[in-house]
Amino acid sequence: MQRRKFLQSSLAVTAGIAANLSPAIAGDKYVVQKEVYEWREYEMRIGADKEQLENYFRTALIPALNKYGVKTVGVFKEWRPSEPAKFYLLTSYASLDNYLSVNIKVKADAEYIKNSALYNSIPVDKSIYNRFTSSLMIAFDGFPAMVVPSGESRIFELRTYEGYSEDAVRRKIKMFNDGEFPIFTRAKLNPVFFGEVIAGDKLPRLTYMLTCNSMEERDKGWSAFVADPEWKKLLADPQYANTISKISNTFLVPTSYSQV
């Protein structure tokens, strides 16, 4: 029974990935089109009207991105809010070319410009955030497309691994591709995306996102992950030694209008 459930879960994840793939043909071989993700972090000014930023996301930016073919835009808040508050924006693109073309079209779109007017008219003394940071990621070979979870109440865990060199991060990505994805599935740590950061701060690094129904489920999942025999086998492989120098994580919850 447990094996049947695992196979069903694995097939569901595989189907979710496959449904979002757009394979291209190079010669006589299929080349998987890997998605590109933009991740933004907005640090709000203390006392700022958060609704102004959320209204911009909800009524201007997300509709414009959807209009030009971006199906998935996630907006998140911190599970335990900090001060100043933060908002996180995740946008999935089919490719780097798609990222460039969509953003050019959005900026010139008359409806987007109209719907952004109130947001763009905020005066300097009423600014709502200090700055936002942005990073671009390209999906892993073994997980080339985002898997959007079902809409029930859940938490998300964003994890970032920094490496001491480009090769260290390359080897860690290989470790994921060589065997970590099935371990996540067995542990019920549901993957959303995995991305190598190709532009942003604190390089070289990678970032990925998991989701669970509760923090209790998340804690049980990680306990199961580190106890998994296949994980212990990967961990003992010399080629994966000294890949990560720093790990950071953030717990998030989606807004009511988030598409992730």
C-alpha cells in the first residue's frame, strides 16, 4: 500500500512537470525547455500602507503578466511577520527570451499603464517600500517546470544554498538531479520549483521552494528526509562534499490572490 501511494505521488509530480514542458527538437534529440523564475523581495517602509502595493499586484501587474501568457505569479507574505514587513513575488517564464519579451510588452501596455497610475502617483514622502531586490533563476534539468500546489491552506519554505565557488554549486545541483527529488516526494516535502540563480546577489547560489499543509508536516518531512537511506548514500558520495557553505530559509504564506 505504501509503495502504491509513493508511485501515485511520484507520477502526480511527474505529470505536473510534464504538463508545463515545451520540448524543442535539436537534430534528432529532444531538448527540454527549462523555465526561468524571477524572485522579488519587497521590504516595506515602517508604517506604510501595504494595501497600495497589494492593489498594484492584484489589479495591474498580475493581470498584465497573465495577458501576455505568464500563467503563474505567486505573491507571499512571511509566515511570522517581521518589522518592517516583506512581500515576495514569484513569476514563472517559459524562457529568458520570454522574460524579456513579456516585460517589454507589459511596460508598453495601455491597460497596465492605466491600472498602475495610482501606484505610480505615490509621492516620495509616502513611499511604501525602501527597495526591492530581484534575482533570476533557471530551472534544474531534473525539475524543469514549476509544480503549482492545490489551493488549500498551506505554508511554503523558501531555501537558499550559497556555495564557496561556482563548481561547488554545480555539484550541489547535480546532487539534486542525481537523486534528491524522489526523496522529497517520499518525505512529503512537496517541491514547487528549483532554480540556479543566474543574476542577483550572494552568488553563486541556488534557491528552491517546498510546500506542506502545516509546520508540523514540514518538520516530520525533514526528519524523514535526513533519515532516508538514499539521502545517506548521496551524502556519503565524495563528489558532493563541501558543496554548500551557507543555508538560509524563509517560511511564507500565499496572499488570497496568489496564483501559487
